[in-house]
Amino acid sequence: MDDAHDYSRGDSHAGHGMGHVVPMPILTAVFVILLVATFFTVAATWVDLGEFNLWFALGIATFKASLVALYFMHLRYDQPFNALVFVAALGFLTLFLVFTLIDTFQYQSDITNW
């Protein structure tokens, strides 16, 4: 057996696309963090932050989606290019949401007057 396919030494990326094994304490910690963030999402409905309610909820959702992508989808242990694609996708999503919200705020007075 050559070194490129020696899985016994713990190199999870050697060979034919073997995935990275994340230790159970890390997965458990991420799960607990996601539960706490879900509580904050629900608790955000109890507090009136005015126009910042939406931004707060979107921030928590982005944080939770990032944790899921990084640890449960193993993006943290993958090639750096895939992380760049993920960050670029989040940037474009943010850009599209900002333009949508700007357009919504532009016509808000017409909606309330109707």
C-alpha cells in the first residue's frame, strides 16, 4: 500500500475523497450553540426592537446557517476555495436582501396610506 492511500495514519483526505471525521464533543457543542441561538430567535419576538427586529433575526439565522455549513457540512475542513464560494454566496444573498429591503422601505408609505 502506498502513502497516498494509507488511511491508518489518520489522514482523512488521502485517497478517494474520504471525509473528515469531526469529534463528537465538537458536534455536541455546535448543537448546543444552535439550540441557544434558536432560543434567542424565539426570544427576539418577545422584545420590540423596532426596525431592528428583522436585522436581528437575519443575523441569528446567518450565524446558525454558517455553523451548520461549517461543522455539519464539513466546510471548515474542506478546501479553502469552497469556503470562498460560501462566503461569496452569503455576500450576494446579503446584497439581494438589502436591495429588496430598500425597495420595500421605499413603498412602505404607499402601503400604509392604502
